[in-house]
Amino acid sequence: LGGAAFPVTCSLNETLLHLKQYICSSGGPLVRDQKLVWTRSELSWIHETKEAAVESFSLFYLGILDGDAATLYYVRYCSQCEGVCACAECHGDGMPGG
């Protein structure tokens, strides 16, 4: 992906998890390593809510509209931290003992 625009076509009835799965199957990072940051300010609440809960909501329920854009960040999942690696001094590569 490397900074290029990536248009995605999906139903607003699909969940955020479905959207991430589509991105993954199209050559993007694994679902657990994806962080989507929506550009429209009305969607900022999504970033402040626990990701596992938000992924089960439909895009419509989240308030995402046709044409909305997001920035995709690769954030390596850490099984020890159970999310974004918070222990750079200990294992830092997102892998226990890494």
C-alpha cells in the first residue's frame, strides 16, 4: 500500500471487521495489525472506543458514509500486550521475547 490511495467498495451493512478483512485479502496488513483513522471529525469517537467492540458494529451504525476516507496504519499486534506493543524496552517487536 505504501501511501497510495486504496478505494474500497462494500455495503454500509458490513462490519468494520469485514472491511479490515477485505483490506487484508487485497494485500494489506493482517486484520489485527490494522489501525484505521477516519478523516471526518464526526468519526473521532471511533478511535476512542475499544477496537474489539467497534469491529462488530456495521459501518452504517458507526456513522460511516459513502465516500468517507481513512488512513490505514500498520500497528504490529503484540500477543503479550494483547494489542499495540506497549513494552518497547522489553520485547518491542510485537513478539514476546523479540
